[in-house]
Amino acid sequence: MRLSLDALETLDAIIESGSFARAAERLHRVPSALTYTVNKLESDLGVAIFDRSGKRAELTPAGHELLAQGRDLLRQAETLERRVKRVALGW
């Protein structure tokens, strides 16, 4: 699988925070680690997620779709984690 929850969390943090630098602070990583994650994701998928032609990197149409569907996957993963923990506790 070419997608990881980490990559989706990284993309979400970049968009929510408004920049790679603020997202790096939020995720307790260095900005270059986020850049690497995004570049690797773009390479693995064979699509541009960000348009870097302007002053700020903007999501491409493919990036918007990845973000929307990725957020759904992240919510589903969080729900799954909660359910597994409840089962483990005997609920």
C-alpha cells in the first residue's frame, strides 16, 4: 500500500496549520521530515499533491481529493482504535 496513516496525518496537519513549519511544530517533527513525507507520497502515487508554482504551496485537485478521503480514513482509524480498546476492556 502506498498510503499510510502517517502521510495522511501529515497532509492534514499541513493544511490545518497553514504551513509546513507550523505543522512540523504540531507534529513534533522538523519541517524537512514533512517535506520528505509529502515528496515520497507524491512519488509513490505518481501525482502532484501540492502546486508549488506560487508563493505558497496550494493543493492540486488530486491533493484536495486525497485530503478529503484521507480525513475520512483517519476518522475511521480513530473509531477502530476506540472500538478495539473497548473490546479489550470488556465492553
